[in-house]
Amino acid sequence: MSTTVTEKTGARTDEAAAVITGARERIDALDDRIIGLIQERMAVSAVIQESRIASGGRRVNLNREMEVLAHFSDALGKPGTGLAMKVLELCRGRI
């Protein structure tokens, strides 16, 4: 086993290093998809905000945000609430 593989993956065998390398490649691909979905969500959110403001409404609908927080929390537990807060912040900015 090469020292570079050990340093890069933390594995102690070539077999483990191969598994870790493959799994990390999958995680990187998933991260790219997640980022793309968040960017898409940001664009859709902007359309909603623009429509709401143009009709005389407020930029943010707090009842809807509470629904989103509950949805993430139900699906992911307490850390889901923090994740939802960050997603909402990205999509509407700080209030």
C-alpha cells in the first residue's frame, strides 16, 4: 500500500482505500446534485417572492416557513431543523 493512499483515505489496506475512494466519489456526485437542487429551489423561491411582493404581500410567509421547518425536522430529526434554516436563509435571505 502506498503512503499517499493511506494519507488521502486514512485506510490501512488497499482494499479499504479502494472502498473509501469509490464512496467519496459517490458523495462528491451527491453533493453536486444537492447543490444543483438548492440552486433550483433558490430560483423557484425568487419567483414566489417576486409574485408575492408584486401582489402587495410580504417577501416571506412565516407560516410556510414553519411548514418547511417541520417537514425537515420530521424527516431528519433535530439536525433537519438547522439544515432547513440554512436552506430557507439561502432561498430568501435573512429576515
